[in-house]
Amino acid sequence: MPERLPDRTDILILAIEDHAREDLRRFLRTLPNPAPTLLAIVGYENPATLQLVLESGAMAVLSRPIKPFGLLTNLAITRNVWKQNQQLARDARRFKRKVMGDQMVLRAKTILMAGEGLNEDEAHRELRARAMKRRIAIEIMARELVEMHDAAIPAGPGGKT
């Protein structure tokens, strides 16, 4: 078993051997994030082997002896599923940033409404005007306003108020 994968490895076909359990776990910890597309080769099915397959993150399982029929299909489908998962992960990160930005904008508007007596539309326009004046995104302006507000509030007995 190699110490680590070569850089830019796209596909890894890994033999799941019960006698090499600890070496396999050690090797799996060295995989980059995101790990390459992983196909597991197993000689037989039992709970211990299945556990290793699940721990490996394999997206397909090939039985031993390997037959050429179906190998290319498994490779193509597994790689396609891997790419879809990567796209979903990117989308999830982007949506999470968007939601957090929206929450920050809402909090900044609330601060402006309470501090300057504005209604929600006026607070949004004010926040947008400040961001445009500095040529930054409204979410960045909102975060700065919230951070300044939080820094100006003295901490209560339990920490932040």
C-alpha cells in the first residue's frame, strides 16, 4: 500500500482486504479532500468488509475476480456520480454563504431601524447606499456594520448580550 496518492489522482481502485484493515484506514486518512473517485474491489462480502467499504467512501464495488464486462460502465457511472456530488457540495457552500449574507443584511437593517428610526425599506436603501459609496457588496457592508455594533455593546455577565 502506498504512503499516499500521487497528486491529481482522479480515480482510485482499491482492494479491500480484511488482513490489511489498519493499513487501509491509515491510507484512507491521507486522501485529499475531495478524495478521488473510489471503486472498491472485494473478494467476499461480510460485515467487516462492508464496514471497510463504507469507511473508504467507495462509490462502487467490484467483485473479485474482476470481469472486463461492466468495468468501464462502473467507472463511467461512478465518475459521473462523483462529479455530481462535487457540484452539489459547491452549490451547498454557495447557498450557505448566500443565506448567511442575507441573515447579516437583515441584522444590519434591524440595527439601522432601531438606531436611526428607519423603516425596513429605508434601512435597506441606507445600507445599499453605504455599500455603493464604498464600492463593496451589501453583505460586506452589513457584516462591518454588525461587527461595529457588536463591538460597541458592552458584554453582559454571561458574555455577549
